[in-house]
Amino acid sequence: MKAKPIRFLWTIALFAAALHARPVVAAVTVYGEASSTGPTVTVQVFADISKTPLLSFGVRVLYDSQSLYVVSAAQNTALWYFSNPTGQLPYMAPNTSKPGEVFILGGRLDSSNPLQGVTGTHVLLGTVVFGRWNNNALRFSVILGRDAAFANFVGTDGTVFDTGAGAVVFNAVQPDPADTDLDGLPDEWEIHYFGSISRYTWSDDPDGDGFNNRSEYVADTIPTDKTSFLRIVRASPTKDGVTIEWQGGIQATQYLQRNTTLGGKDAWVDIYTNQLPTATTGSYTDMTGAATTLFYRLRATR
Ligand SMILES: [Ca+2]
Ligand SMILES: [Ca+2]
Ligand SMILES: [Ca+2]
């Protein structure tokens, strides 16, 4: 069928209007993603670099020093490095000396291709790991590294993208969508057991079994049942070894480990891996042969 010319013209007009109304595209959009294991909170800083490849960046991650302290801070050295023909050179480490902020500076100057720069979306700039002083609610932000006249975001063509229309844009730091309150417990898990994400946090032990909620989550045991937690129940000598029996959860991989000494002299060795889904009780016979003193422990990961 022949297209109606009027409708065709309308389409062009609408398309042109849409193009005209488009906001200025930022050269660089910087944003953070936060996640928590309970005791630690990690903020990763990313950039979408849409115009010119970047030769350098400078950002500050702001945090509440009453709630958190910095455990480690690193730039993504896989992408941001200086090199000469003999190899990669050490680059300035993130500055954590001022409480409440981490300054991360990165540059890419590869001697084999000096103007290559870095481009792409969801490009990792750096990672900061925090420890908690307490379980306060957390908020982070990412802002420009050093103030003018320092040039933080510089493109391979020499353009400085620090300020101005279409330059660098900072978006909010988003918490892990599975753990929006960053308390180290998946929200779905909290709602399933406690009916709410705000009732308890990772370090609480509402059933009083000695295992906090994070440990119960990691072992997939029941945080509202004081008989449900990860433990070795019994060790029974047999003719050629010892049978270890334990109880635990279902959706966590279990590792039975053995050591010949306690106190860190020797390493713990995995002697049996129980793949999920695991039964809530398990057992393994360790054929140790000659009588000797051995130590066992059970570990679970998820
Ligand atoms: Ca949560
Ligand atoms: Ca518990
Ligand atoms: Ca329990």
C-alpha cells in the first residue's frame, strides 16, 4: 500500500521536534553503587563516558564518618595506569586522610598508545570498602575530585569536562536493589522471616541462638528458630577414622574442614564439600587411619 505523504511528513516533524527537545548529553556521567556484607559496606564508582575518551578523572566519595571508617580504597588499576616501555608505573593511591571523604584520582597514559584514553559505559573508576562504627542508616555521594583550577576530567582531545553544560554529571549513589537499606540482609529474606526490612539488622540475633542474622542468612538457617544454626553435632570414632555429623541450612554450600593444630599454625583444609541444595543434617566419615588428634570445623557460603 502506498504511504500517505501527509502522515510521513508528520512523522518527520515529530522526530525533528524530539531531537530538538533532547537535553544536552553529558560527556561523562558518574555514579556509585553500594552493597553490604553486614560488617562491611562497599561503594563502587562508575562512569559512562559518551563523547571523548577520558585521559583522567578525579572524584570524591563522601560518607558519614560517624557511621563508617575506610578499610580500603583503590582505583581500578586495570584501566587507569601510567606505563613506560618497562611496564606499568605506580600511581597515586586514593587519599583517605580526611574523615568523611575519599579522593580518588585516576589517569591513563599508556606509552604504547598515549592518546587511547578510556571510554565505554559502566566503567569502574574505583572501589572503597568501609567498616561500620554502628548500624546507622547510610548515605553516600560522589562529587568532583579537586576544585578548580585542578582539571579532573580531561578528554583525549584536551577538553576539561569538570564543569559547564554537557560536562560531567554526578548521579546519586544507588544501594544494591536486593538490599536497599544496606544492612547486609537481602530485603526479600528479611520480609520472609521478619515481615519488614526495618525490624532487624545484620548483627541482631532475634532467636538468641548465638548466630546473628547475617550468619543465619549465609548458612541459610532459620533466624527465628533457635534450634536452627550451623554446627557440628557429633564426632564418632570408627575403625579407620572418624564420622562427623552436622546440621545446617539448605541453600548454602558447606565445607567440612580439618586441621592438625589449633591457633593458626597450620591451614584449614577442605575435606568435603556439600553442594546445595543440602539436607539440614549431614555426615562424612574421614578415613584418617592411625589414631591422631584432629580438629574439624564447618563453613558455609552463599
Ligand atoms: Ca536489607
Ligand atoms: Ca540467630
Ligand atoms: Ca536460628
